[in-house]
Amino acid sequence: MRLFSRPLSPITRRRLAAFKANRRARYSLWLFAILFVISLFAELIANDKPLVMHYEGQWYFPLAVDYPETEFGGFLPTRTDYLDPFIRDQIDSHGWALWPLIPFSYQTLDMQMRVPSPAPPDARHWLGTDDQGRDVVARVIYGFRLTVLFALALTAGSTVFGVLFGALQGYFGGKVDLVGQRITEVWSGLPVLFLLIVLASFVQPGFWWLLGVMLLFSWLGLVDIVRAEFLRARNLEYVRAARAMGLPARLIMWRHVLPNAMVATLTFLPFLFTGAISTLTALDFLGFGLPPGSPSLGELASQGKNNLQAPWLGITAFLTLAVMLSLLVFIGEGLRDAFDPRHRHATATPEADHA
């Protein structure tokens, strides 16, 4: 409990004040957080199943249980298609159903369309449908969530490996640093995108497969930053004193050097996050990313390219990616300025500095 009740240090309060003073970064963080939280409840917002049903005196929860069609007057013991006009009439005649705001999931094919796909926006499909008759709004919501979760996992894994490798190089120096530099130089020279395309021709890409392969290369961007911070801090007086007192190297690195190194690392994370989103989108656009049918923003952009007669596809993909990446860049700029000692005093208020 003492850990969580510990008051913030003056320098941390100044950094928070500097970030709050940057209104563009602050509003971008709030807007991105709101959009991400909304996307976490995608199944409750866009789904082809009712949230709850009351049919012939009984309660049903289609989101949690797959009911057979015979339960609602159908003829086959298969999974119920709640968008079937016959099933809809049965439910309306013998009870009621509470539907999500968007009655389509990301993979739902609308079989009741009166125009060929891709269909333009209307009251049924707010942003139209893609070339397979799937609702674009639903695919954007699910695709946004999948993209952000992928970027979060990749950024977290890259941070762990990048900080660990850079810390070992910078703290021990000498041959460890020399060998580590040669490894990173060779590894970073490999064409990541082409390797992913080649590997995709042998293995069916998936979420975890793509995450593992991209993690092999994405951590390289943090190594130089962490290495430089550890090289600078390892000869400072408090580190030398801790070493002279016999404190193990792992504790010195963890307690005394790493907190200072993480300052520069945190300012780089939003840009690493943005790079992960761009790479996944590019792979999906080229057809070497997530499996077919996945809610992918890159696949939506590819459909916009292949269906120029349906401009709503390309415009939706562009605006979604533009807003997402712009918000992340604004957040990264705010963090960079907040942790920059030369910029912080210009943005933080005097009251925050004396708090």
C-alpha cells in the first residue's frame, strides 16, 4: 500500500504539468482512450445477434449461448441466423429482442441487400458495405480494436527486449558492447517487409505469427537509446558508489540506471506504436497480413483501391488511419516535450513548478 500512496516527486509533477499544458496532446490522449475503450465493447455495439431476448416466456442470451434454429420455430438444428426474416418474424410474434446499435458483425454478409455490393451508405449501412456485402462500420470498429491491441502487444514486447539488450550493452561495455553492436547492425540491415512477404508464402499468417515475426525486428529501434543512457549513467558517482559497496550488477541496473534510461524510452514508445500500426496495415494492404476475413483496416484500404466506383471504402480507410496515427503522433510529441528539460519549463505553469 505504501507503494501506491507514495506522493509524486517534484520532477514527475512538472512533467505531468508540462503534458497537461499541451492541449493538443492532452485532448488527443483523451480522444484515443475513449475510442479504444468503445472498441473494446465492439460485440455489444456491432453484432448480428440480439443482446438479450424474451421468447415464449423464456429469456435467451444469444451473445453467450448458440441456440439452434429449432428453438425459435425453425426446421434445422443449426446455428440460428437472427437476421433471417422468418426468425425475425418469429421473435417479434412471440416475444421481443434487444439488438445492438449496429445489427451486423464484422463478418456478417447482408443477404437482404437490394443493390449489388459494394453498396453505398444508407440508413441500413451507415458507411455502406464492402465488395462482399459486409458492413463497413462494423469492420472499422473491430479493425480498430484489433490494430490497437496488436500494436500494444508489439510495443510491450519490443520494449522488454530492446531495454534488456541495450542495458546489457551500455552497462558492461567493452566486448559485450562491441559484439552487441555488430549483431544489431547485421540484424537491422535485413529487409523486414520482404522477409515477412517471403515467410507468408510458406506459413498461413495469423495474429500471433505476425506478432512473433515482427517482434524479432521491432525491438532494434530502442537499443541505441537505452544503450546511450546506460553508457552515460554507468560512470556517474552514485552508480560507482553502489558498485563499490558490492551491490550486484542486476540491482544497480534495475534500481539506479534503468529509471533514468526509461525517460528517453517512454518518449519513443508512441512512435514505435505508430510504426507497428503502419506495418500491419501495409501487410494487410498487400495481402500478406492477417488471415482473410479478419477485420483489417489495410484490407479495407485495399478494397478501396480495387473498387474505385465505391469511394466510401477508400475514404473510410483513409480517415480512420489518419485520425488514429495523428492522435498517436500528437501524444508522442506531448510526451517528448514533457520529458525534455529544455522544453518543460516553457510549457509548465509556475504553480506546477512550485507544487
